[in-house]
Amino acid sequence: MTIQTETILLKEGTETPSGVTIESVRYAEGWDRVANLTPAELDRRLQAAGWTLFYMAAECGAAAFAREEEAAVRKAIRRLLRSEEAAKFNCLEIVSVKLSRWLGIIRARVSAHWRHIQEGPILFRPAAERATRLTFGSPIAVASPRPEHTPLPGAMLQNRAAA
């Protein structure tokens, strides 16, 4: 199937709520194409289950050349999926696919937005933190990340006194 606007690619192994069924088809190594939902439908279903589909505002893109349209689009998307951002996020929403031809070679330019499915409204909050929920009136303990106070050496104290 051809990739088009509003196609969602989902990283394999992405955790989803039990009540949300996502049908997917293998697209590239480690990534599947969501077959049964648009981004808006997926967002509504996740919100109903108390999960969030985050939207990264910065648009990303890649271009590739090939002799066939589908091959050029696939190459461009694979470039996006191999980028540094792909390690951070678990979804990619395709927002545009532009094709141009020159001397029999096809150039595909794919634009997309990174998305991320996660339980809770705070992006990248560790699972252990999400599991620990504070209730009204519960005690809060804060651990200091700094080591114990160590006194300054005598020479530094004298320099401070002189200043």
C-alpha cells in the first residue's frame, strides 16, 4: 500500500492500553504501518483509555531518489526512521509526500511529525514515576542529589575574607 498523508508508522513493541486495538502491517525493519486508524481516531481512543498521543510540532523530512515512486518514498521514510529522533519516539505521522521527476529519476520528499504514545500527560516520564501516584495528604520525601556539605579549605576561606 502506498504511503499517504495521515499515515502513522508505529515502532514495534510500543506499549498500548489493553482496550485499544491497533491493526498494523509491517512497513520497515522495526516499524509497522497502522492500518485501521487515522491519527485523530487513534488520539481519541488513547485519550478515552487515559493515555496520550503526543505531537511534536517541529516538522522533519527526508528526500530520496529512485526509478520508481514507491521505492523513492520508502527510501525517504527509512532515512527518517534511522534518524536520532527515531530512538526517542514510537510513532511517526506522515504529513506530506511530494514527488518530482527529472530525466527518468523520481525524487520523493517526505515530511512528517514525530508522535509518541504513552500513559499519562507528561512526555518521557519514566514508568516507575508514572506508577507512583501521590494522593492528597500523602507525605512527600525529597532526596537531595547533592553530597553532604564539605568545608572549604583554609586558603579559600582567607581569599574570601580578603575580598
